Amino acid sequence: MYIARRPVPGGYEYSLKESYYEAPYWKSRLVLNLGTNPEKYITYYSDVAFSIELEEVLESLGYPTDQHELEKLFFRFLNPEAQRIILQFEKPKTRKQSKKSLNLEVLHPFDIKRYLVLKLGVLEPDKFLFHPFPFLKNLMEKSRDELENFFWDMEDELPYREKIKYVRAIFGVLRLPYKMKEEEVDVLFLKNFCQVLEDESFCMGLNKEELLKNYFCRYLWLYFDEGFKKHKGYPREPMIFVSIEKIYQEASYYLEVPIEEIKRANRKEILGLFRKRAKVLHPDHGGSKEGFIRLRRVVEELLKLKGD
């Protein structure tokens, strides 16, 4: 089992899930919805003594477990003192030979790139795509949903500036063979970004809109917020703090529909409006690069507000 999260207005919603194989892909299924506050399942007896009250519930669902496994799953939700004690007394892991044999052919190159940058700090991961690093076995037998949560958790450990370098490295715009204008780099980033999302072997059966909404939108925020800072020369507040009304106003402008219609629209209708305008604004169709980029960003903000 693993813990998945997805953005919702005001934070994240968490759930316990498991990956299973259904040809031709590994897929994911829900085990238990944990809501927006998984800490409610943790009972403390002191600052460091606790139990996670889920064993009986999970056993009744056909998922027998124990406190040790639950402790690993819920570690991020424990208070700092409990985390410190666990890490202090954690036994050093003995290096066991994995029974799985590494098969690079079943791994997507974009997953390998991300893991190489996160694990080794290499900034030109394409050079090492076919090197059989043993740790790449950790990417095997996981659904797309589990892989995205796996990488997201690792990315959270990076300092902000390192996240920017990471995003540029994995989408191939950190070190370019020749000098390009920032606008040209943006177009290349979007091209590579969309190329990954359009690859069914990457999505592994996961809906592309769900993948974009829940996971890949974070890469857009990181990339374009950094671009804004480079041009303006001062820090920018994350877009999540921009007023809701301003998001609706910008959406109305870029989608060319009244604000009230946008407020009433559901997620499916918003995506339909986006596709219609994207055809007009896309640079390949003679549209404005800046307008197309802003359209994508404002729709992402809007989808976050809409939730389900």
C-alpha cells in the first residue's frame, strides 16, 4: 500500500491505495479514503508514544497490516518529536539482494530521468538513461498513480531553488546546446511537457486530465513562477494566494466567456472551453505564445478551485 494525495481547495486529500497488475499496465485502486486530515487516525499517549487506529478497519477490508507498516505509511503525519525518536532508534537497513531483476524496458524514460536527478543529482539525465542502476528497481511494479506520489514525496525534500533546476533538467531545458530566448525555451518546455502527457505508455491507463490536474500541474507552477521572477527581479507570491475573484476575472478574459458562466461551469465544461481557446491561441496556429502560456496557467488555477 501507499499514501496518495491530490490537490483540493485549501490543501490536499489523502487516501490509501495499492497498485495491481491488469494487462498491459500496473493500475491503482482505492483502499481507504483518509480525507484532508489523516492525523485524526493517530492516537498519542505521550509526545512520542502513539498508535495508528486503522488495523481493524483495514483487516475488515481485506488488507491485514500491523503498526510497523502503518508507522512507515503515516510517518509524515507524526509530530516532529515522534519522527525524531523513530529516526534516532531506527536500525540501519541491511542491504538485501532484491529478488526482482532490473528490466529497463518496462520503465518509462521520463521516470528514469526524474529518479536519476533526484537520486544522483545529475543535471543531464539523458546521458545515463540506459545505465542499469540497481535503485531503478524501485520504479518497477508500480502504477502511474503510485509513481507520481513516489516522485512527489521525493521532490518535497528539495529546497525551492533545487526544485527549479530539477524541473528544467527533467524537461530538457536546463542545459541547451545553443543560446535561446526565454520565450523559445518556454515553448520547448511546453512541447516536452505535452509530449510526456500525450504518451499512453507513460500514462499507463491513467486519465490524462487527472494526471495533469493532480500531479503535473506542479511542474507548470514551478517552471513559470521561476520565469516570472527572472524577468521581474523580485519574489512572487505563489499563485495559490491570488484572490479567487482575480482568477475568475482572468479566466473570463482568456476564455472569452462571462464570469458567471465560468463560476457555474464544472470541470468538464472548463476543459472544453480551454480546448476551444487553445486552438486559437496555440503558437502553431499563429497565436500568441504569451497568451497561450497564460491561458494554460489560468485554467490550472481554475481547476484547482473547482475541485471535484
